Amino acid sequence: MNIRHLTFRLLQVYVAVVRAGSISEAARRLHLTQPTVSQQLRRLAETVGEPLLESRQGRLVTTEAGGELYRASREVLVRFDDVEDYLASLRGGERGRCSIALVNTAQYVLPRLLGPYSRAFPEVDLTLHIGNRRQVLTRFERQDDDLYVFSHPPSLAHARAGRFLRNPLVVVAPRDHPLAGCEQVAMSELLGERFLLREPGSATRMLFESWLQEQGLTLGPTLQMASNEAIRVGVASRMGLAVLSEHVLPPEHSDLVILPVAGLPIESHWQFIVRRDRRLPHAALGLLRFAAGHLSECVEQRFLSNELEELLAGLGSAPSAG
Amino acid sequence: MNIRHLTFRLLQVYVAVVRAGSISEAARRLHLTQPTVSQQLRRLAETVGEPLLESRQGRLVTTEAGGELYRASREVLVRFDDVEDYLASLRGGERGRCSIALVNTAQYVLPRLLGPYSRAFPEVDLTLHIGNRRQVLTRFERQDDDLYVFSHPPSLAHARAGRFLRNPLVVVAPRDHPLAGCEQVAMSELLGERFLLREPGSATRMLFESWLQEQGLTLGPTLQMASNEAIRVGVASRMGLAVLSEHVLPPEHSDLVILPVAGLPIESHWQFIVRRDRRLPHAALGLLRFAAGHLSECVEQRFLSNELEELLAGLGSAPSAG
DNA sequence: GCCCATCATAGATAATCATCTATGGTGCAT
DNA sequence: ATGCACCATAGATGATTATCTATGATGGGC
């Protein structure tokens, strides 16, 4: 039996014939002519090398070999129906996998979105990679993931972006800081104090530094800590001041205060970034759709800034068009 | 996904590519050129409507859709390997079904052959139909069975025959019959006695009657009974005499004697008959082979008359040639 | 004995498959 | 930067598939 030229179509026809018990009847059901079905059947029998059907009082019934082929054909066709279902669910974004790389600060808020999403689409296998801006950028360049979350996007030549969340950077101080409670503070008043900074690859640091540069200011003593958590605790322990995303602060931060520095908060936005040159998996598309529709239920209203619909519109028909 | 033009070959190639993790490597293993495999892959991806593979650090790995297709393909190919095994075992005669129609008298001896055969090939599904000559002939004409056992074959225009067992017909009488123990008896001496005969469709009766005709003899009173068993018991009970196959007599028949009638036994042979116009199932062929080889171990030597090898030789290469 | 339905065969054709050779782009490793 | 391995694309070709129409054979029912 030479399996090479066996077509699924052939099996479909064969199964129909066995079910109908008649070539002509099968032909009618399949909207084919009777000779077509006859010939298909002959070819199949030749491939198998055994007679498949025999006539028993007017009805075609399978031979031993034909019966086995029938069983196998049915199983195989059912298996491929399953594949079709699976593909359909992939396309609907109900299943599949989606890998997201996000910058450190976003890890404080993204779970609010991903939690409900995961409950809605439990068959989607989500992977999160968390790093600072530079690390996420590297992943972007290596095309490691399907979605990227930056507050400052890479060159848009190779990417599309859609903002979805405000990310205000504020100055935090210990609760008992002398300037806590003031109406307004000038940054220059704070430059004598030590600032706790993230590592150089961090977006928070980058934004803060470029803001300072715009203002023509220079920091005094600094201390570098590679984690927002560490910095937050450090500030609470009076090691110094820091500029942090508001999202990093716990809802009740009794040991910290936000200083109302003039010109702050530094406004930035987190954005979902997708590569232009890479086809977006259906699951990732589904996640973006979910975010576009449900973000407002997941995060505080004051942070909302949902421009995902625009991103989706751009992706919809031409996933990889430039 | 249009399944119609999906070939098993295509799935084989796809599976090879996934296993190799490389198109070129798969091509080498399949003894194909690289572009061939590339193109097959493209066609498969088009049929499915999804990308199937993506490059991950130099190795091709499946996408979500590709993984599902790979699993399904493997299962399907394995299933058809099973079909091949099954066909091989069918062809070897180790499995399958075989329907045999046999004349009444043969039922006393055929089980001696079929018992060992069944133990040797337990996967073969044997069906026996037992009737008198006329009934078996009808089955033969309707092509109901694979093998037929007659003592007198039908026209050999549509059949091949192979003798395998002597079937001597003898006159039986009650143990205390006046002529029991004689050296030689003439049939004419017996014509005044009542003979117990089988029904008209019976071969035993037919052979007896044509023998009588040859001898120019005519029976006296008769009594018809449609069963060899009934006739045997009838003779033992002194209802009359009878002509029966020796095989019908139990090994120890203390209440019956065989009268040494001149010109008897009537010699006939049971034969396996196969239709020329019908392909013999492998299992039936296997049974004939088994019979050819093992008959001598199954029946008494004096009945042996095995010409099945000749029948098999005729069947071997051209099962349906005239 | 004739008719109807069923199946088989033959011949035709457009589509498709399964391959090849030749060539061009990309990216990693020297 | 040079080369090698890998993949993709293009174009060609013979085999096979999938389908048809037309016609012949067969077998059961009135």
C-alpha cells in the first residue's frame, strides 16, 4: 500500500460510500457523478491492494480490509475535524500562547488586566518577561516576544504602538519629610538631598534625567538601586528621595508622601508595542482586544488612557503591512 | 482549511521537518532537495491557513497551530501504519473471516480439521453453513460463501475443486442382521428389505441411486429421513437398512454392522470448491494451505486423499484466471 | 421478457502534486 | 568581510488527481 498519494478527499468519499452502502447514493450525497465515485473507489482499492467492498444482496458492504480502512479513515477525518476546531479557537484568540515582555514598573499594574484576561481565556498560555527598558528593548530586537510594554517606544519604523495607561512619575519622600504637606515645592529645593535612582537602563531613570536636563537642573548625591521595591523601602527608611511611578506606590502608603513638585508629575504612557514585521498570534491579538474592551474595569479611572482601538484598527486587516 | 487536497505524503514531509528542526536536514533525510521541502511546507501552511513553523535561534519550531498539526499528523500516520500491519496479517491469512458451506455428511469429519486450524489462527472468524447438497449448491450459486465442501462438485466451469478426503458409502445394517458376518453379500439380496433414505436433495442419496441405476437395480420399500443421525439410529432400531458415509458411523458402532456388499463401498471424495469468479479471501486461502499441510495429522490415514496442493497451485498466482 | 437502477469502463480535461535545477537573500562564525 | 549553511523564490515538467460525459454490462422486479 503506497500511502503517498492518498488524499483526505479520497477517504471522505470512501467513508460516504460505506455509509451509503451504494456508490450511486454516495455520489448523490456528495454532489458527484456516479462514475467519479466508482473511479475514486477503484483507485483507493488499488492503493490498498485489496478489494474493499463487496456486494451483499444489493448492498455494498466492506470486506475485512475495507472495514479496517473505514475505521481508520473515520478516525483520521475526525482527528482533522478536531484540528479545524483547534485552529478556529486559535483564530478566535481563545487558545494559544502569548509572550509579553514588560518593563519593571508595569509589573505593578499589568496583572490587574492579565488576571481577568486569564480567567476569560484560560486556554491561553501567557508568558511574562520582566526587565528594565534596555532588557526589554533587547528582547524586542531579538523578536523574542509577541507584545512589549514600554513607556517610551522604540523606533516606530519596525513597530506599532498603542497607549493604554498613564504612568505619572512623582517624587516620593518619607512621611515625616520637612516639605511634606506643602502646597508646592520647587525641585531646586530638593537637589541637596540624596536621590535613590534605578540603574541606567531603566526608563524611569531615563525620563527623570531628561526632565532634569530640560529644567537645567543637576542632581546632588545619588544612590543606585536596581529595584523599585528597594527604592520605595529605601525612601520610607529615610535613605533619600526618589522619583517613582505612581503605580509603584501601594494604595495605602502611610510611610511615604508624594511631594507636590512644580512641573511634576512627569507624564508618560505605557504602550503595547507590536512588531510590524512579525505576524501577531491570535492569542496576542485577543489580549489586545480584551484590553481595549475591559481596561476601564481593571484599573483606576485616573490612569486610563486607552488608545488600543486605534492600534487594533491598524492591525486588523494588514498584520504585517508597512 | 481545505482538507481535500491534503496528502499523506505532505504530512510525512511535515513530520520529518518538525523532527529535524530544519528544512535542509529534513530534505536530506527524505532524499529530496531543499526547495521541494520548502514548497511542500508552504503549501501545507496555505492549506491550514496559519504559519506552522517559526525560527527560534536557528532552529525551526512549531507555532501553536503547527504543533497541533504535528500531533494530528503523527497520530494519523501511525494509524495508517496500523492499517498496513492489519493488511499484512490479512494477507498472511492470520486474520480475517472465512465462510464455508458444507454438506451434511462432511460435518462429521471437518471439525477434525477446523479445530486445529482455529487454534492455529484464532483471529480468523470461521462461519460454517451446513445443508444437503442442494442447499449448499444454492449457496454456491448465490456466492454466499468462500469455500464449499461437496462430494460431487458443481460444474467446473465456474469453480475449481480439490479433493481432500475419501468418502466411502457403505450399506449398514443392525448388528444382528442375518447377513452380518458374511464374506460377501449381493445387493440384490437386500432389495426386499426396507431402505432408509435421505431426502432427494442429498448427495448420499443421489450417489446411491445412480449406483443402483448403473447396476440395473431398483429399491423395494423405502422410508425417508432428513438426517444421517436419524437414519443411523433407525437402522440400529431395525427399521431397515441404509447407505451411509462411513464417516457418519461412530468409531464404536456396536449396534451396527457394515454389510460387505459386492461393488461397494461407493467411492466418492469430498472436495473443497472455490469459485473461479470470486477472489478468495486470504483467510480462506490460509485455511486451504493449512488443510494441505496438516490434514494427515487430523484424520484417519485410510480416508486421506489430499490433492489440495494442486488446487493451491492453480490458485496461487491467478486467483480469478480462467 | 423488458425496464430500471446500479455499477463499471472509456476517454477527456483542467487542476494539482511532487519533483527538479538555478538563483538570490540572510545571518552566524571565522 | 568573507564564506558557508540555511531558507525562499521562480520556473519547468511529468505524474496524478478529480471531475465530467457517454456508454456498456448486470441483475432484480413486474
